[in-house]
Amino acid sequence: MKLVRERKGQFIIIAALLISIMILSISTIIYGTVTYFRQERWEEYVTIVDSVKTGSTNLLEISLARYSQTSNSTILRDYLNQWIRDVRKAYPGFGVDLGYTLASGVQSAYGLSLNYNLGLARTWNQTVSFSAANATFTIDIASVGLTGYSFSAHAFLKMNIRDAVWYSRASKQYVLIYVSVEKEALDPVINLQKSNFADVKLNGVSQSFSFRRYYSTTYGSFVYELRVNSVTSLPSSVEATLLDTRSIKTVSRSTTIRQDTS
Amino acid sequence: MKRRGIVKNPKGQMRVIEAIMAALIVVSAIVFLYAFAATPSGQTYEAGELEKIGHNILHDIDEQRLLSRFVYNGEWANLTAALIVSVPNDVYFNLTVYDVNGNSIGHPLIQYGSSQTFVSSKAVASVTYILSGYQSIYNPRVLVLKLVRV
């Protein structure tokens, strides 16, 4: 009878039960929190975002290359619309939705004024010439609840005729054209070959030329030296056409040609 | 007398029994948690790690502007070599290139390791990577890289 009526001892059992419930509850919450990110297949989503991001940036370069060669000003928009459909097809079941906004109007960048139309801009036949593309993308992945991941992509190629000199020596008469080439972030392009210079013209007439590249202390940059031999008179204009390794084209032209008789 | 008193004191015995029961309850709770904790299997972790490796390799090669060149110029031997030098020694791979409609474009076998390994292994990771084109030509390709650790 005494055993049944003892109430003090029950406290330990009740306390143990409460502690057990606490352990179970807290552990469940902590476990769920800690393992949530581990059990999700994040690599797959990261792969999709990275792949689409890199592909979109490449597409911008492809479009700019196409635009600079064909002057088709809607090419970037057309390619992007196709790209959005193809990305959905490539990742079925993920709910990948790619959106884009093309740059428009005048924008200052790279020390230049770029007048974008449908994400594309170019200024050719100047001493400093360029081709540029600019777009902002957003990626949504419905299956994982990712929305509004945004990034910008740029493609840019600039060629600058640093100097053009006609050497009118008695023994040899030739023209040297010094050009520098830069891409996005104004990084100098230093891996071009002679074949990348599709055309060199004097007075609007194509010429055969030789090619050298080196770092010039005179201009404080990496330069390409284009030499046209047997030039008997001072040309009124020099022109160089460049197709870089991405096939992006730009054409520079200068009417300022120095004469060197020394 | 004292000894008899201890043995016969039912209050003291009950304390011991209660303490044992309490301990049992707490231990049961912990055992229950351990038994029902659905930890991801080793295979899940392994596939995740391999996916990470595969994605990093493809992304690195693409960042160097080599992936598009290899795929669009059909430089399959170069692509295979680039993948072999990039994957860890104990990882085998198989790469298939498709168009966006899921049709294989018909390239030579791009593989390192025996085909049997991919059939028999329980943890085969698969990475899908899309390329938009090359130079001035838009022509998307979907690369599916399968990886397995031996």
C-alpha cells in the first residue's frame, strides 16, 4: 500500500519522460536543419546555373560575332529566344526559366560612349573602333524554388590605331600601322596572329602586309605592327580589319598619317 | 538490524527502480532517434561528390574556351585527354554529346575505364552541361558526363 501511495518517486519518471520528449523534439529539429542542405541535390542546380550562365555569355559573343559579320541587328534577340527554348529542353523537369533584358540607348563604358540597340553596338571606321554586346539575364529554377538569380554578360572588342607612319626613305618606302586591341574589362588581347587581321587597306585598297607583335614602351601597351612595303606616296587613309579568336569583327580607320624622312 | 532495515525499506527500492526506469526511458529515446535517423546513404554522398567533380571539370575546360572548340571541331581525342588529366585517378567517366532534342550526334566513344564498371556500380553520377555554340554559329549541344569511382 505504501508503494502505491508514494508520490515523490513518480517525479523522476515524469522528468525522464519530459527529458525524452525534449531530446526527441530538439534532435528532430536540429537533424532536419543540418541535413536539409545535404539531402538536396545542390550540385545539379549549381551545374544548371553555371552551365546556363557560361552558355549565355558565350551566346552573347556568338551573337556579336554574327552581328559584326552580317549587320543583322536582331540576331542577339533571335538567338536568345531560341536559347531559352533550348535550355528548357536540355533540362526537362527542372522548370528552368531564363529571362533577359537587352541593353538599350547610350551607355558609357570602357571610356567610350556605346549606343546599344537590341543589346548590340558598334562604331567602325574610326581611329578607335569597337563592337559590343550587353545583356542582363535572370534564371528561375521552379523545382528548387530559385527565382531571380541575375547576372550581366558583356562581349567587347576594341581596336585602336595608335599611330600610322609613312617612312619615305630613299632606299625603302613603307607604312607602319601600330594598333592595340582590347576586350572586356579593357584587357589587352595579345594572342592574335596575322590571320586575325583580315584586311589592311591604304587609300581604300587592300594591301599585303607583314606582322609583328610586342610590348611597346612608346605606347605603353602591347601593340601589333602592320607593315606595308613599297608605298611610294603618303596615303590619305589607313584601315585595318580585325577578326579576333571569337570571330568578333571590328574595322579601324585613320586619316592621320605621319611622314618620317629620317 | 541495520542491514535488514535497508532490505526491507520499500521506499529505497522504489527509488532504485524508478531511476532504472527513468534511465531506460531516456536511453530508449536516444536509441529511437539513432534507429530512425534517415541519414543519406554513402551512395548519395558519393554521387553528389562525383557530380561536383564532373561539373567542375566541364566548367573549367569551358572557361578556358576549350570545351566548345573540342566539341564543335570534333577534337574528340583532345577532349578525352583533357578529361582524363582532369579526373582523379580512381574515377572513370563516359561522355556523350547530344543535340537539344536528345539525339546523340554520333561521335567516337569518349570513355575512360571499362563499360562494365558503369553497369555494375551502384553510385553513377551524371552531369548535364549545355553549350550554346562556337565562333559565330549558334548550335547548342548537351553534354552528359557519367562518372563512377572504382
